[in-house]
Amino acid sequence: MNITELTLKELSEYCVREQISIAVAESVTAGYLQFTLSQMPHALNIFNGGITTYNIGQKVKHLGLDFTYGSICNCVSSDIAATMALQVRKLLNSKMGIAITGYASPVPEENIDELHAFMAIAINDKIVHTHKLLTKENSPAEAQKDYVQQVITEVLAYFTKS
């Protein structure tokens, strides 16, 4: 059993015990977080689904993002992740919403050299945790995988603290 399988097993056990359903909104990970959560034990009873909104238009339309603010920060900030988490939770009628937005490759024209992302966790109508994620991975696919592992780890750490 690898680290992802172990953390998914822990997450599943906690969600079953606490009767927590999960919805996901993602951008930078392009559906990989949804795929990964679908692999956890009891996923059918826990994972309500998700939405991948890769551009500002879709974030505005489906997740209620403010266009002006999204334009200013290129849709990458802690506040953007928080909005995404709150809205996907409502959209998919889940107790928990998890969101991630960021960069999996450099964007020289925006002076983005350091790969980073922001994640947020919403429980009911409240943001309970946000976190900036960093990765040293060089390929977009490896950065996405790294972000997903970090998100799952952050969710488990939040549960452990609460």
C-alpha cells in the first residue's frame, strides 16, 4: 500500500465515521483530485463529485466567482479557493467542499516562476482551513500529483486538529 492509498483509507474512515460528504472544485489539478478521491474506500458513500473550472469564465458561471477580482489575481488566491470551496459544497449538496487553484507550470508573461497553489476547505457554510501549497516538481503532471497529495494530507491534518 502506498502513501496515497494509506491517506485515502484514513480520509475515508474519518468521513464515514463523521458522516461527511465531499465535493471538489479544482482548476490547477484538472480533475486529478476528483479522480483520486474516487479511488478511496467507500467513495460512493462519501464523494459527491466535483467540477473542474479551468478558466475564469467557468469559475464565474458555475462557482459564483467575482470576475473583477478573478481578473486581478489570475484566479489564483486564497480567497478564490475559498469561494470555490463554498460554492461547490452548495452545488453538490455536500457537508465539505475542497477547492484548489494555482499554477502547475511557470507563466513567464505573468512573472510566475514559483509553482504554487491555494486550497480551501469549507464545512457547511464556513471556511475552516486555507493553505498555500508549493511544489518543486518540474513537469505539470508531477506538480498536479504533488498538489493532490498535499491537499489530501492537509484535509487529514485539519481533521486531526479538530
